[in-house]
Amino acid sequence: MAARVRALETILTQKGLVDAAAIDVIVDTYEHKIGPRNGARVVAKAWSDPAYADWLRKDATAAIASLGFTGRQGEHMQAAFNTPDTHNLVVCTLCSCYPWAVLGLPPVWYKAPPYRSRAVIDPRGVLAEFGLTLAAETKIRVWDSTAELRYLVVPERPAGTEGWSEEKLAGLVTRDSMIGTGLALAPEAA
Ligand code: FE
């Protein structure tokens, strides 16, 4: 695969169709500058600021963009708030649509056929394999991403974090908790 990609890039560069330096900038941006820390800031702000949480619930695209997170694969966003009785899980059954602007590049398992099919057939079983066993009475709502609309799960704020700064709270928000395959970390994990 690596050799094929190199060959393709060489041909495209030789034909003048792409600029190798531009590709390097894009790869560097998504590998180093954009990642789940962005989404964690959104979640931490929603935990700290009820007005922001309300905005995020009503117009996630604008609320997220107000923090500077927008662009490729994040043009249209919806936030799914976990509650004590409902847990949200995000998948793209068709391919691998993912909110790059807030979570960076998708993990390999997110793109894999077993996750994509089983997340909708047996979400409770899939979550258990991620080490997340929910109470039997907790409902699981599965959101199927599309090229038009991407989802960000807002996990519940962990108990024992009263008075924490947004920055400190963001340290509890993992990538998986924003996909729904995990929960936010407990304060002692910070
Ligand atoms: Fe997709």
C-alpha cells in the first residue's frame, strides 16, 4: 500500500496535478495540529457553560466553529448528549465519515467493517469489547454518520469535578468518549 501511494503521488506530482509541499502541510495539520484535543475543548466548555451547551445542542456547527474548529469533514455537525438513561454511539456504516475538525483522523477500527456492521447490530456487545459495560436499562442510541452530517458525543461530566477549570476538565475527555465507545475519565485518572 505504501509503495502504491508513493507511486501515485509521484505520478500526480510529475503531471503537475498536486504540490508535494501542499500534501505535506495537510498531513502535518491532521496528524499534529487537529485532533481530539479540539473536541475535548468543546465538551469541557459545554460542561462548564450551560449557555454554550444549549447552543451546542441547537446548532453544533456554529457553536463548534465559534472555537475555531471548522473546515474539512466538520462542515455540518450535530452533538449527541449522553444522559443518565441514554448513551450515544457514532458509526459510519457506509464508509468512515468522521468529524475531522474536532477529532482528527479516524482510528483504524472506526473504518473497519466489523465495527461498522456490528455497532448497529449489537452495540451493547461492541461497547463491552471496548471495556464499557452499560447497565441493562441504559438505552443506546446509534448515530450513522454521512458525508453531510457528522456527530460529536458529549459524554456526561464525571462526578467529583465541581469547580474544575475548562482546561482541567478537557483532560478527562478522551477521543473514544466523543465517539461513544468510552466514557469521560474519572477525576483520579487526570
Ligand atoms: Fe462514511
